[in-house]
Amino acid sequence: MREKKSIDMTKGPLVGPLIRFILPLIGGSIFQQLYNTVDFMFVGNLLDKTAAAAVGASSTLITCIIGLFSGIAVGTSVVAAQAIGAKDRERAEKALHSSVTFGIIGGLILMILGMLFSPHILKILRTPEEVMPQAVVYIRIYLISVPMLIFYNMVSGGMRAYGNSRSPFIVLVICGFLNVAMDALFLVVFPLGVAGVAIATAISQGASAFLVWYLASRPELPLRLSLRKLGVSGGILRQVLRIGLPTGVQTIIITFSNVMVQYYINDLGETAVAAFATYYKVENFIYLPIMAFGQAATTFAGQNTGAGNYRRILRGTVVTTIISAAVVACLAGAVLAFPRTVFTWFMKDADVVTHALMIATVTYPLYWIYPILEVTGASIRGMGYSISSMIVIIANLCVLRVSLLAVFSRVYHTLPAIGSVYPITWAGAAVCFVVIFSVIIRKKIKASDQLQNA
């Protein structure tokens, strides 16, 4: 059982193990997205565009709230993967248990603060008044699931560290279907509106936390979660946070830039808000595979850093970048081939769909750029250089993007103009990441060769 579920990426064939690791990640990302996307599909088709705008206006803030701990989960995965690559199981277990403990405490704090301050934040974002009451209801109920979502991400990060992407995928398949059933129950049988879809999501997230705990606690696993071992090991947690905090800040910065996009979109009215939310839901099915390739690159680089295999990291990063760019180009092309059909799956209002397509026709043809920055940045983080990655993201996806938003919204004041800031800033970040990765990997290979020849 252990051999089937764990993947050693430090030796043997390159492409096969990566593909076997990536496929469950892609599937899992898609099913995890079902939590929000199914909510939006039910709301968009069974309720009205005000309800859809409420869910859409809340989703960006929710992503921002959990972004920090998602980054720390990456830190868990990197530290544990490096320890596993170096055959240090004790260090890997300390990384897992320290991170889970930290995540549970932090998740509870985030939940409380979010419930208290979410109405004020939504007002700052200029959420339309007619949308505000339902947006507050949705986000406050959704926040109940945040500690459980953080727990799932921390534990699944530990699983990915030893090459097990299959078990988290199984959990998300089960809970994805559960979420669909709960949405139908609380919208059709018990018509609770946006509160119903938020309740459905909270139930599904709770189930995912329970199932991932059950699967991760079995004694035969190479990295096992034990409730008796929960606690914080200061030295190991500092290592996790050294990698995870910059990654979390990076995630928040990316989300903040999306919040700024939301800020300028909100100024264009209710239809534009609903259109951006619809665009965002379709976009996620292109973006989620990119995240999966990035997670794979992080684990691959982490394990091989622990083993000192830097030439293998170079080959793996190049292969993963090429494959992911090709996959994303195909997905974006498929959406552009049948755009109105795809967007009407999420929104029945024809005017909203038309406005959403204004953004898509600008961004989707260039979406293949994003995998370049995601994979190379993930490899940099997997080698332990998360601060360099954060600096690139701040410069391009925050400073440059916000500056362009301010200029374009003032000069053009249209959805396509606002959407155009995405590919421009992707390209800037991709160039920076490729240069930094090339410098780091060249130095690592040179140092490794000198050590072997000494």
C-alpha cells in the first residue's frame, strides 16, 4: 500500500512520476473548486443576479482570508519534502504536526475576525448596496468552514510531501459530490437562498477535514498524522514559516491585486460585478491545473533539494513548464471556441454573459504565460527561496498591476481595459522568475559539481 501511494521523485524516470502525481492534483483542484463554483451555478441559475453578485463579491475576500495559511501549507510541504528527500522522517513529522497545530489556532482566529470585520471590508471594496446584505450573510456562514479548510490544506500538504496526491483527490471527489447534494437540498428542498449554499459549503468542508484526517492517520504511512503528537516544535515551525509566510504573503498579494480589480469593477455597476464573478468561475477551471503543476513542481524541487539532485530539478522544471503551458493553451482555446455556451453554464443572464466575454477575449488567448511564472516560481520555493518569489510577485502582480488598473480605469473605464492588466503583469512576472531560477539553479549545479569533485 505504501509503495503505491508514495512517489519518490529523486530517482528513476522523470515524466511518468510527475504525471502520476499531477493528475490527482488537477482532479482534486477541480473538485475543490466545486465548493464555490457549484454555489455560483446554483445561485446564478435558480436565484437572481443580485444573489450571484453577492457570492462573487464575497469570493475574493474569502480567498484573501485563507491565502496566508495556504502559503504556510506550502511551507509544510517544502520542509517535509526536503526532509523526506534527505531520509529524515522525524523532521518531516515535526513539520506536519507543528503546521497543523498552528493552522488550527490561526484558522479559529481568522474565522472570528472575519465575522466581525467582513461588512466593513465589503464596504471598503465598494460592494453595491443592493448586494451587501446577501454578501454579508454568505461570507459569515462560509467563514465557519475556514478552520476546517485550513486543516485540510495543511494535512494534504504533508501528504504531497511524500508523493501522495491520490488520497486528497479521493477526499475532494467525495466532498465535491456532497456539496452538490447539499446545494440542491438547501436551494430546492429548503429554499434558503445564499445562506443555503454557504451552509452546504461549510458541511462539505467539514467532511473533507474529517476524511483527510482519517486517511492521514493510518500507521503504515511514511508520514503519519497523530493527534497525540500535535504541538509546536519551535525550530521546525520557524523553518516552515520562513518558507510559508512569504508564500502566504505572496498569495495574499495576488488576491489583493484581484481585490483591486474587484474594486474598480464594482464602480462599473451590478452587471459588471456579476460579469466579473462569472468570468472568474470559468477562469478557475483553466487556472486550477496551473496550480496543480505548481504544487507538483514544489514537491519535486523539495525532494530533489533534500537529495542534492539539482540537474534533475532543472530538467523537471523545464518539462513541467512545457506540459503545463500546452495544457492551459488547449483549455483556454476550448473555452474561446465555445465561449457563450460555457459561460451560460454559470449565468443565465445574457447581458452578464456578454460583459464576461469582454474580459475573456482579452485574457484567455495569453493564459499560456501564467504556467511559466507558476512553475518556475514553485521550483524556486521548493528549493527554499520563497522570499525571492515573493519579491517578484509584489513587483509585478501588485505594484505594476495596481498602477495599471488606476491608469486604465481612469483613461478607458471599460471591462476589457481592466482585464488587460492580467496578461501584462503575467508576462513581467514570468520573465523575472525565469531569470531568477536560471541564476539559482546554475549556482546550485556548480556548487554540487565542485563538492563531488573535491
